Amino acid sequence: AHLFFFKACSDTLSFHTGLFQGEVMTIKIGDKVPDGTLTEFIETASEGCSLGPNAFKVSELVKGKKIALFAVPGAFTPTCSAQHLPGYIELESQLKAKGVDEIWCVAVNDAFVMGAWGREQNAQGKVRMLADGSATWTKAMGLELDLTARGMGVRSRRYSAVLEDGVVTLLNLEEGGAYEVSDAKTLLSQLG
């Protein structure tokens, strides 16, 4: 199976959600990403990966790699499907030419949904579609977005990042529903 990784950087920020009382700090540049488990729907069984959802430890995935990571509030949503994911698919070879080993798309959806979205967008072999089904890793990074009032539950904030050996070296965190700084072109330009 092909694995893709992203690295992220961000400024420290405080916010309140419906899940937490008090101050929650986001991950920032220079921080090591927390360990956790992300799942990926594997289309073709191979040694070590069975067909269907497979769980991967983040600490193992990032080891020794430069990952371009972007997160979206949800698979199949308008901005995510029309602009965010397609931009990373389109610029995949240029990002890799800048030293990126893998590209990850992370969303608080299940692996079946992420797999279907990746198939629809022709992401296979270019962008790794990683599910954080219960938002556990997203919450550990301080990047959750409570959309319960909109019937969507807890999701991820929209952002892009670069991870180098698990350390955030770049972070572009969107505010609200914006799509202004986490796109593939911006990340590519920041890689030099």
C-alpha cells in the first residue's frame, strides 16, 4: 500500500468548543505531532495491508518522512471536493519534487467514506486518504471544529501543514469556513 504523509505548523491559538471547557492549545510549529491511529481504506491487499480499512500508527507513518498534510471538515463537501483535494492531486508531482515523501488528506469521517471520496477524485497513488473517525487525533492536535449545531458533529478545522519526521515545520490554519491559506498552491510556494 502507498502511504502519504504531511507535516504541519501553526501558531498557538485558544478557542472554546462544545466539548471542552477552558483553553485548548493548537499544535504549533516546532511541536511533534501526537501519536494516534488513522485508518485508510486499502483498495488492493498486499503484504501487511488487507483489503478494506487498515489502522496505522501516526508515529510509524511519519518516521523519517516529510509529509504534506491537509485536513478538511468533511469528505464530499463542496469546497473540499471542488477545490481543496483536487489542488493537492494536481500538484502532487510538484510537491514531491520539493522533497515531500507523502501527501495526506485527513478528515473526521470513516475509512469507507474516505476511500469512496478518494476513488471519486482519483487520488489513489497521489494523496493518502486518512480517516480520523472519532476525531481523536484531531482533538489531540487541538484542531477540532464543533459543527454540532449544523448537524455534522465534531470535525476538523481546515488547515495544511508540513511534518518532518513528525515535527510540524509549516502550518496554515484557516479561520471559520475560509479557504484562503491551506490550498496546495500556497503550501507549494512555502516549500521554496
